[in-house]
Amino acid sequence: MSNPLDDNELIFQFKNGNNREYTFTQIIKKYQEKLYWHIRRMVIDHDDTHDILQNLFIKVWKNLDSFREDSQLYTWLYRIATNETLTFLNSKKKKNLISFDNEFINLSNKIEADKYFDGNKLEWKLQLAIQKLPEKQRAVFNLRYYEEMPYEKMSKIFNTSEGALKASYHHAVKKIEHFILNN
């Protein structure tokens, strides 16, 4: 079995190779699961996650030729995934024109029904608390807590300072602690 290609080699082969579809498939295989779970933690619903992931990979296919390699491929993919997810969530809010409380109840029901969340009450409370966070704060929390992503990498994804991200994460943790202790 051959070793998987590193990101620089994948980008080079995509931009210069004859078999772009194969190379793109390798990129998808390498990052699909991580990106799926990054998106899923923000939108909860599998079908919505799948739709966002498809849109993400369409954008990547269209723009990989012009990828300047200022950042790592991994960082670029996460930035697109985060932006696509935030756009989806904002669009959903505008489309539905429903109150935050109704949206929270809807997300709560999805969490309860989701087979990936066992009946563990603390995990359930954590997921509910995360869903109450503003979208960008939720994204920062998920990347730091679940992905253990360094602030330096996150600063490239969000195009903001590490200090602002640390503050955002700190506020998210405080809100989550408050929710868990008081509900």
C-alpha cells in the first residue's frame, strides 16, 4: 500500500497533472470526515451537513487552481467549510424567520433524536449549550474543543487575531458552564 501524498504534492498534481479527478478524490478522502464533523457540530442535521459538504467540495474544485498556497490546504478547507456553514445558518435563519427559542427547540429535538449522541445527559447538555452560542463563537469552540486546533491556525481560518479567538473561546466556555450548571 502506498503512502498518501502530502498536501503540497496533491496541490501540485491537481494543478499540473493529467488526472485531476483522481487527485481531487484523494483530497476528498483525506479531509472529508474531519470536515463533515466540523460542519455537523455546528448544524447538527446530517442532511444539512451533507449539503454543505457537497457545496464546499464544489467550491474547492472550482478554486483549487487559483489556490495561492498562502496557507496550508487544511487551513484553506476549514476556512471554506466554516464560511459555508455560517452562510447556511444565516440563510436558514432568514428563510425560516423563526425565533431563536423555536430554533433552539428544533435543534434540541434533533440532538435528542440523533443516533450519534447517546443518552448521556452531560453530553446532551453540552451539545445544547453549544447550540445556544452565536455561530462564530460556536465554530471557534468546536475547532478548539473537538479538533484541538491551535489558535494560530484558527486565526488564519477566521482571519482574526489569536487574542480575539482566545477571548471568544473563553466566553464560549463560560456560557457553556453557566448553561450546564443552571439547566
